[in-house]
Amino acid sequence: MIDVHKLTKRYGGTTAVHDVSFSVAKGEVVGFLGPNGAGKTTTMRVISGSLGASTGSVKVGGFDVAENPRAVQTMLGYAPENPPVYGGMVVRDYIRFAAELKGVADPKKATDMALSRVGLGSVAHRLIDNLSKGYRQRVGLAQALVHSPSVLVLDEPTSGLDPAQRVEIRKLIEDLAAGERTVILSTHVLAEIEALCQRVIIINKGRVVAQDSLANLGQMGGTVRVDVARIPEGLMAELQAIPGVASVEANPKGFIVRGDRDLREDVARICVPHGLLELNGRQRLEDIYLSYTMGGRPALENHA
């Protein structure tokens, strides 16, 4: 549904996005991760058609964003991190205005539905300028949804929301993604990615450095993370003595044991007498993210 091919975007002498390629299938929910300045927002702006590419191409639903912008706009909803709303307008009027711009057949009905979906009914008659940041984020989501798009591009949709509001918007995204709607979601809240996404794309310094399912990215091979209630002197040495162990790294709650085979049984046997709390052969998303954005892993090669 979304095809990004060798996308590069330059600002003067600065290359914000370099040779980026990925695709998002129909009905798929994909997390788009990366540090600040990595190129996430630039890429999402190009996908939405609000920014042109320097080289490369982007297609949405088979339509080239640069060549057929109107066709793309009818099927795509874009919610930027800082919604470009008109602060002097009343919420309801703004959403109806957005519906009319997008050619919705029944703007009033579409407006009512969008306001209800994102929980804006209680502030529908207030000026946007008088809303909190959380409610302004909801206004941005409402304008992205008002024409019932089949593709959603959401850049930090829960930014500025309190924990309860985050849960509400997360549930909304889950509901929107159910069925055949395609979603690409950027957020720094990794729990949202784990809850919502089947696959992640990680970008760093303008290049894609990883893209795969959460399950595949979390595979640790011969690495085991173990947490124990008590860490007596000599426990690290016992773990290091396990046949096949290459290294043992201490952390505040336990150890990360790396080797050339599945070490879980041996690690558990040694750690159970010391109050085994957790033994995991999978990496947490936080560790995966940090390893690709701070650990110096090379960017993926983008092939035609």
C-alpha cells in the first residue's frame, strides 16, 4: 500500500534522508522508529505529499505521490506531531472545513463521526487556541480521519497526552487498524509500538538500519538475559564457566550471557538457587532500538 523506493531528501548541503526504501502492506501497522533528527518526520512528510523528494519515489495505493497528489490525498490521512490547525477557528468548524477540502460527500456527518471517534465532543464549540496540547493533538487526528482514509500516517500521535489519553488514542488506533486500514506510526513510546505494530522500521542518520517483525528482531540466538533476587560473589564466574559462553555482562538486576548455543537451561540451573526472577531469550524493543541507533550497527543496503 505504501512503497518508498530509494528516497533521498536534501536541504541545501544537508542530506536528511538517504536512499531509503521500504514498503507497508495493505492492512499492516508498522512502527517507524529513530532518534530525533534521524529523518522520520521528513520521510513521513514526503509520503503524505506535503514535501517533495530530491530523488527516489513514493507510491501510495499504486499512485505516485509526486505525479498524482490528489489521488493520494483522497486515500491518505496525515497527522503531524504539531498539527497545523487554525487556532482562531472553532473545533467543529475546523474539522468540517477539513472535510470539505477533502471532498467528503456529507461533511456534517463526517465531522460528527470524527469528533466522536477522538473524544472531542465536549470541546467541539471551543476555539482551538484555547485547547490544551493534548486536545490539539486530537484535533489533528480528527482532521486526518474525517474522510475515512485507507492509509494513516501518524507522527507522534500521543505527544503531549497524559497516560489515560494515551491509552484512549492507542485503542482508537487499534480500532482504526482493524481490517484493511494501513498505518505507519512514529512514536518514542516503545510500548505503543509493541502494542500496536506487527513490524518496525528503524532509521538512523537518514538511513534505514533495520526493518523486520518484532519477533524476528527480538531473536537473541545464544544470548540470555537473566534477573535474580540475589547476586552473590562468584555467580558471574559460574556463568562464565558454562561451556560455550563467550561473555557475561553484569547489570543492576542480573546478567546478559552471550554464547554460541542456546544457554537457557544451563543459566537457569545456576541461577535458580539465587532467586531466579526472569530469564529471557528475547531482546526487549528498547535494547533492539538502542543497539541500532547507538551501537554503531551499519545501515541496511537498499536494493532495487
